Amino acid sequence: MSEHLLLLIELQKDDLKTVRINSKKRELPEKLMKLEEAFQTFSSSLEDERKHLNELYKIHREKENKLKSGQDNLSKAKDRLFEVKTNKEYQAILKEIEAIETKRSDTEDEIIACLDEIDHREKALKEKEQEFKEYRIRYEADRRKIEEDIANLDAELVAAQQKIREIRKQLPESILRKYEMIKGLNNGLAVVSVWKEVCNGCHMNIPPQLYNDLQRSADLLSCPHCSRIIYWNSQGKDG
């Protein structure tokens, strides 16, 4: 195998490597963004639970104040019973007391229901806070991993690009132009192996004579079907 062909094979490996790295460099920030969005959603959900519980505390305080106010009104109404002078006034105050007691009973029921809801929400919040604590640990670990992967990819990309520059310096301009043209026509794959007379680029059979030449010649030969630069590989695999 000629030196130029060996260099082209290495050049293609690093070109493909940069493609894969750049693809991952696009994917990882998207992955990081989705991770951040999921964390913010969880965090917002937890904050909503806290706000709802605080609202229940507020409602409970209001109902307790309402109950206290009703109790004061009831005491005052009962005191007025000793001040009335007519039966009509007496009956009116009794009705007032009955109405106050009904409202008081309703408020007590509302307070009990509110306390039950508070108890349920407090337990749910405690569980969610513990779940969030564990989730945050996983989130921070995943975020660090992605950030490390991004940094590593940057380093890999710089190394691959440097290697590409070094290889290209060793190849004639005419061969580089041919390589770039074929690469552009074949989705980035310009150099492929041939095994048992089959091109691993287009999977078509090449002529037997070309296959024989491929095993002996140091010239750069091309597949007659896909125009890719071909080389013989007894294992049938590129790489």
C-alpha cells in the first residue's frame, strides 16, 4: 500500500472523527439544556407545593380568627339576653344566637377539613423535598459529566484538527483535491476497502482485473461505480 494511500486512510479517519465530535458537541448542549429544564420544572413544582401549603396556613388562620370572632359575637348575644325587656326581643336574640352557632359549627367543620388538608400536604411536601434532594444530587452529577464531556470533546477536536493539518501537509495538492471532491460526492466517505471483489462503499462488484491490480499496484485506484478511492483489505473492513 502506497504512502499516499496510507495517509488518505488516516486523513479520512480523522475527518470522520471531527464529524462525530462536532455532532456530539451539538448534542451535548441540547442534552444539558433538557437536563436544566427538567430540573427547573421539578424545582418549580416543589415551590408550587410550598406556596399552596402556605396558602392553606393562611386560610386556617383566617378561619381561626373567624371562629374567635363568632365566639365573641355569641358571648355578646348571650349577655344581651339578660338585658331584653320583651319576649319579641328575647326571641330575636335567640334566633341570632342560633345563626351564630350554626356559622360557628360550619367554621369548625371547615377548620377540621383545612387541618386534614394541611396534614396531607405537609406529608406530601416532605416526601417531595426528600425526592428533590435525591434528584438534585443526580442532576448535579449528570451536569458535571456533560460539562466534562464537552471539555473533553473540545480537546479531542483540537487534537484531531492538528493531526489533519499535519497529514494534509504530506499530501500533494492534486490528491487532496481529488479526495475532497470524492468526499463531497459520497457523504464524507472518500476512501474504502475492497474485499472479495466487493467495494465496501457502494457494495458493488469491481472487475476482477481491477481487484488483482488493487492487490499489487501502488497507484491510487477508484471504484468504477462510486468513484471512491479503494484499497485491498483481506479482512473486508475499513479501519
